Amino acid sequence: MNYTHLTREERYQIYALKKAGHSQSEIATVIDRSVSTISRELARNCGARGYRPKQAHNKAVERKAINARAIDDATWQFAQEKLMLQRSPDQISNYADISIETVYQRVYADKRNGGILWKNLCCQKQRRKRYGKTDRRGIIPNRQSIEQRPAIVDARSRIGDWEADTIIGKNHRQAIVSLVERKTGYTLIRKVERKTAEAVIKATTRLLKPHRRRVHTITSDNGLPAESTDIYLKNIPGTCTVPNNKSRPSAACT
């Protein structure tokens, strides 16, 4: 599989399968990757606390950013071919060793030199997102920063403090909702057909209901629908909400 990189979704699959006791060979078969790819991923991205998909993906993104300008001719040729097929820089970045920002930089450099690659950008007339800069996605009103999270959560001394995240599929419609219990690393995963607040709420509610007596706090990614953390806990018997977000903690009722 030339020019392909593991996606966030695949990294969460690797984590879940590894946690379930599957071998590297079995993991490779399930996600349709080579054994060497799985072996290399685990070797490069394991930390002091083992393999964690979110941290592993961040490491991979950082490595790609560091080497953003150091691309060979074959990679850029591949990128150009995909651009001519109306593939977006985001899609190209998933399959080639090149960052999204580097694709844009090269395309506009080509335009300044009289080239026509820019005409293949799907949203050429719109203001494009600057990758590698400050994330300006909608700021959630009255959120708490992660620094304000209770100390007991950071200590990982109890079971019941969860981290929530969503992983967007390649078609940008489907998504995976994941919940990781901070002390044990126990992971819950559910696929949703559309990343909407309603879908995320339903998925998270179903995942947490069997564990409702073990829900003290939830730290959610800002990419989650802003209202979801408050709403889904109201649907889980035995829990109640308190003011929250970026850590959106939610307290368990006693």
C-alpha cells in the first residue's frame, strides 16, 4: 500500500484490538494492513503508558509537520496527479507523506509561476483553513479549561473519570465515538452514521448506561457537539451534570 498512512480511526482500532488481546497479525488482518505497518506503528508511537491512539496520532502529525517541506519528487508527482482528479489536500495528506499545508503552499507557488493546479481545488474561492495554526473552531461558552479539572481526575486514583473523543471517517460523515476510562484505560467505542449532536448523544448514552455508577467526570474534546456532554448525562439514570467543558466534567449523583 504505497503512500498510505494510518488514520485516527485505524489507530483507535489498533488500540481496541490490542487491548482485547489480539496479536499484531490478527490486528493487521482486521484493519487490512500489513503486519509490518502494525509493528512499526506500535514501535514508533508507544509511550511510557503504552500505546494510546490519540497521542500516537498526534505524534504522527507532528512528524509530518516537521518534514512538511522535505518531500521527494515522486511524492509531489503523486500529489499532483490526485489534484488533477479533484482530490482535496486533506484527502491527499491521508495517502501521501505530505502535509495539508504543504500541498496548499506548493499549489499556490505553482499558481504564481503560471501553473493551473489551483483550479483543481474544490473550494478555491473560499478562505481556506490555515493548518498548523491556532484552532478557531467554535469556542464553547462557559467552558472550563482542562487546567481547572479537579486534581483527583489528574491523579487517576479512582475509576469513573472518562475522556471522550470523536474520530471522523474518511467521508467526513460517519464518525466513531470513543470513551476511555482514565485509570484503567478501559475503552468504549461506537460508530455513528453522522457526526451530529443527536447521534453523539445517543451513542455516548448507550455506551455509558451499563457503567452509570462509574461516571464521575467526563473530559471531552472540543470537537464534540457543545451541548452533548450535558444532555447525554441527563439520559443516564444515576448521573447529574455540573457546569463544565474543555474539561466538561459531570458529577455522579449519590
